[in-house]
Amino acid sequence: QVQLVESGGGLVQPGGSLRLSCAASGFTFTRYRMSWYRQAPGKQRNLVTAITSGGMTNYADSVKGRFTISRDNAKNTVYLQMDTLKLEDATVYYCKADADILRMYWGQGTQVTVSS
């Protein structure tokens, strides 16, 4: 009954902002590293950003300075604030939770469209 339920995807104009949410249940959220990936059809799924239980973050160079990952352990939720969106940001975004190689979960994916 592990669940990662994403929300917040949609259509925005170039230069606009969007905030994705990933609500987790069925596991001990505070013990897991949370991350966001994105994947276009026919292409590899790539890491966008990650945040550890202690709050340490990292970002792909392509989103550094524009995207911000955060987590609210009281709400078992991780967020992705996306600012100054570009056309190349438009794809499917996935939420991931992992404590180790044996405990790893994926969300269903949510579509982000950037269009003028």
C-alpha cells in the first residue's frame, strides 16, 4: 500500500512557474531520500533534483537556480518549485523515494507542458 501521489502538473507559459507536490504514504517518510526525475517519450529518465532526510539537496545543472526541492516531513510531502520555466522543461515528471536499493518507490508521473 505504498503510494506516491503527485499533483500540480499542467500548462504554463515560458518564464512562468509551477509547483509540483508528491504526497507519500505507506512507509516511513523521514527515512527516505526524495527526488524528482523527468522523462520524455523514448528517452532516459534523468534526475532533476534530490533531497535527503537531513535536508541536503542537489540539482541537475539544467535546472540549477530555477528549481527548488523541499520536503515537509509533518505532511509526508515533497515539493518541486519550478520557476522561469523553459520549453525544454516540458515533459513528464516523476517522484521517487528510496532508503536503499531494496526500498525504492516511484510515483505515477505528472505532465508539465510549457507553451506560448
